[in-house]
Amino acid sequence: MKIAVYGTLKKGQVRAFALSKQKFLGEAETEPLYSLHDNGHYPMLVEGGATSVKCELYEVDDECMKVLDGIEGVAYGLYKRAKIAIQGVTDEVIGYIFCKPVDHYPNCGREWPPVKS
């Protein structure tokens, strides 16, 4: 299964260890259908925006997906697995969509952590 990650699972981030034995496919960007918000500790991707979000693509096995579901709080309704539209990719790609309101969190643009100007 292909997965897009955009936050703490990316290389160099605190949860990158979860993907260390999976196949890295490269960097990518979503179609401009999302918005990315920052709660200070991790990002929250939501549908319905107009932003192309920078991400990394991986090929992952079923065991890894179970670990990632645990990290992302799927069983608690924090995130859900969903198809993510990736520019130039026709294969199905899964990602984690945040399930709670993000109105009080700042939009962090195209990538997390936010790039400081």
C-alpha cells in the first residue's frame, strides 16, 4: 500500500522510526484540495482547502499500517485513513485526514513544520 506522510512521520521527524523499514518512494505534493494546520506538536491535514501540501511517499506493509493507525489515533477518531490525491500519481495513495475541527489552529501553508520567513 502507498502512503503519503506530511508531518511527524517524515524523515528527520520524531516518528520517522515507524517507516524506517519501509520503502521510501520520494517526495511529492498533494493536489490543491487540502489545508494543513499546526497545533504546535504535529500537523493536521484536512480536506476542502486549496493548498498543495508537501509530503513523502512510502510503500508500506500491513503490519506497518497497523502501527501507523495506532500512532495517528485512528481507533479514537483523531485521524482517519483516506485516499489522498497526489500530483502526477495515478495509483491509490492513502494518508491520514484529521477528524476534529481546526478553526482555532493556524494554517501552516504547504509544509510542516512551518517554514520560518
